[in-house]
Amino acid sequence: MEVPVFTVDAFTNLPFKGNPAAVCPLMQELSDELYHKIAAEMNLSETVFITRINLSDNFSTGSRFRLRWFTPTNEVDLCGHATLASAAVLFQEKQNVNPTIVFETRSGDLCVTKKNESFVMDFPLNPPTQADPKEFKAVIKAAVGDHPVQDVCLSTSTKKLMLRLADSCDRSVLTNLKVEPAALLHSEQSRRVRGLIITTIGSPVCQPGYDFYSRYFSPWNGIPEDPVTGSAHTVLGSYWSKKLGKKKLLAYQCSSRGGELELCVRDDGRINISGQTVTVLKGTITV
């Protein structure tokens, strides 16, 4: 059997930047075992499988599809960059004729709309709540060392812990952090945390005017550092919208690859996350 695969760099307009996802549009479902094996073989932060819901549809005319995301080690409930990449494959590679595509996922229905050169994702908002820094002392030490932390928040719905560095820490402090995945993994084993966001306030007066910066780590899911993370921005968007008093935000995830996200926090408890993509590989996997 040959499985089609596309590698798409998400949240960037340049190849080899942003976050790469492997996208497999399938005419029929495969076994969970095979999904896991393909994801492990691709060895990217996410491999996503698109399947038809209505068997009379095809990838060019259908408007609803099923989506499942896999890291190299396990299936996850929500992934932004792989959703963006999936929409890009359907709109650009399969020439889908619909203005909006709906994906049925473990996080409910997710809509993606093509807008000029970007894709706009309609995601659930995941507001974090204040957490006691003492409960996560080991994680904080492993992640940021002795750098001052201004806020510690936890999103229980996504199991993402968010550390906000003090405003005295500029972007270079965040960029230069050396986070050891093994130390991070061993610092928190209660299963309350499956991902760590580190964030700092942006530089809105400097072009292009980022409202905040972030990095994201998830060794608990087999991802030492994720280059650009849509799901983390369902947490970050809620937090920074309240702190800055803004609904529209421009964010930059400053991993080594880097990526830009446009956010619009809505009053209905959801968030629009927009970004561009570049397809860098097209091929087949023989299984």
C-alpha cells in the first residue's frame, strides 16, 4: 500500500522555517498501530491523517473531513500547525473548491478558511488559571534556572503549564534559554503537565510589533521543543489578551526555526489563529 504524504512548513512563508508537519490524506482509514508507526517514522512533532467522513466525497469537493494528530510517541487532542498544514494540502494541493473546510477532531469541529495567502483557524480558547509556583518549583528551575518568573499559570484542559518571565527579561533571554528535555521530563511526572510554555512580553514599538514572544516544550509527548505551536496560543492568546487589553495580537514563537501567528480572541470563547504555509515535500510512504 502507498500512503501519500506532504511535508508542510506551517506559520511561515519561507521553506525550512516555521513548524513542519507530515500530512497524509487517506482514501480509507488505517489501523491505529499503523498511524503510530508512520508518525514514528516521519519523526516530526506531528503527523496528521485526513480521512473522508462521507465516502462519496473526494478531497477536492468535500467540505468535512476527519483529522487525527500523532506525535512520534502518542496521539494528541489538539494541534494547530498540523491543522494549518492539512488545510493547505486540501486547498492548495487538492484544489478544494469550498471557502471553508471543517475538520472533525477530538477537540470538536475545527473550521479553516482560506484568506488571501493565509489560512484562518477557528479554535477553542483555553484560558489558564493562576497556579502556585511552589507546586512547580522543579519545573521552573529546570526550564528557566534563576531567571525571574512573573506569572505561573496552568491550563488544565490542555495540560499546558505557562511561565511568564519578568518584564525585565527581553526576547534574547527567552531565545538563549537552554532547556534540557530530560531534566524537564523528570521535573514533572504527575501527569498534570504535558507541555511547557515560556513567554515574555513583546516589543510592540519595534516592527513588525509583536505583542508577545514564546517557546514551547513537550518532552512528555516526545517533542523536546516544538518550533511553532498553534495549540499553545489558545492558552497564550487568552492570557495576553487580558493582560494587554487587546483582542487582536501578533505573536512570534522564537524557536531556532521561528514562526509568526496572528490571533483574534473572540467574545464567544474561541480564537482565530492565522498563518501561512510552504509545502516542501510531496511523496508516498510504502507500507
